[in-house]
Amino acid sequence: MREVSAPWEHGVVLICNNQRPDGSAKPSCGRGAGDGLKAWLKQAAREQDGPVARCRVLTSSCLDVCPADGVAVALMPGNEVLVVDPEADRDALLGRVRAHMAAHASPSEAGGARGAARRVLGRLRGR
Ligand code: FES
């Protein structure tokens, strides 16, 4: 084993694309839904300014949430997990990822974005 530098900054977004066989007892997020959401979020994040542009967006196997009505998305660092509609929630997800990555950036990297990130998080959490 050897340690290497992470080729990304600020954090990672894991988007489940697990697809169970038809007739499975447990629902799954779905290959098409997960892959489509990942492709969109990766591009949208890169078009932003600030820490969100330098996060890593990856597909994942099952995150053990297994919603019947959406796709499971984990934001790291931290253990924040969301269930999102892969089409209707795209802009809300981008806002959440933007705030999450800004909140985990160093103060010098976040600059004035930290206060904005907290305001966005507050709105999303209904505070
Ligand atoms: S199938 Fe997506 S979280 Fe389990």
C-alpha cells in the first residue's frame, strides 16, 4: 500500500447507479437514472465558480438507502445523504453540492462564499 495525493479538492459526490434485476424485492436507484444524473452534475459543477468546480462526481454501487422514488446521493466529507428526483431536483442538488463544498473548503479558498453557502444551507434546511 502507498499513499498518494488526492487528484481532487474539497470533496466527493457519490451517485448510486445500482440496478437490481427486474422483480427484486428491494428497489434500486437505476443505472440510467444514476448515470444521467452524474453526467449532468459533473458538467454543471465544472461550469460553476468556487470549490464546487473542483469536487469529484462519481457513480457508486448501492449506498444502502435504496429509495423507491429517486436516486441516492452522498456528499463527502461528512455523511450527508440525499434522495433526489434525477430530473426535477437537478438545480436544487447543484445548490446543495455548491454549499457543501464551500462549507468544507478552507477559509482562504472559500472567501466570501462561506457566508453565502451557510445562507443557502439555511434556506434548504428551512431555517
Ligand atoms: S440501490 Fe441505490 S442506494 Fe441502494
